[in-house]
Amino acid sequence: QVQIVQSGGGLVQPGGSLRLSCAVSGTTVDSIAVGWFRQAPGKDREGVSCIISDGHTYYVDSVKGRFTISRDNAKNTVYLQMNSLKVEDTAVYYCATGYPSDYYLLESDYGPWGQGTQVTVSS
């Protein structure tokens, strides 16, 4: 029922910016949590940021002050604005919906998942 379509991503230089979009159908983004996760080659997938139903937001320490998660309820879309990008931000980024409880960036609390989009930060 729930479907997620991601857009954005691409190649940027260090210090540049990108905005990722996560368009959700089958549920409303203000009724669930929407999270962004990323996976670099050879590494485990990690939680990056999420916005929960009441609008509170959470970030992994490595992106605080650089990334901003937001949502447009009318468009049923969640965004991840990524500024001051670093080479270590290079990864496939995934959007997912879920129902977290005590912690907000646990993979096991999320599903379904979007298709993923590549973000490459390189000079």
C-alpha cells in the first residue's frame, strides 16, 4: 500500500549542496515517521535523519548543522537538504517510513523503503 519514490542525488564537489526528495503515497507523512538512511560501499547502512509524526527531527552526530530534514504535508513529501557536503557523505541514500518508539533511527523500525539514490561527493 505504502509506496516511496525518491528523487535528487547526483555528483557534487566538496562543500556543495543537494536536496533529496521522498514522495510518499498510501499514507500521510504527518501520521508516521520518515527517515533517511545511507550506505557506503562495504559499510553497513546507517541512520542519518528522521522526522516523526509530531514534527520533531533527529540527526546523527556526523550531519548535525549540515543537513536539514523537513516535510511538506500538502505534497506528502519529505526532503533532506544537504549542505557543506563532505567526501565521507558519499553513499546510496534511502528514504523509509516507519514507527519508531524509544529510538528513531533504527532500521528495524522502518519499512517500506524507497529505491535509493546515489550521492557522490568528489572533486
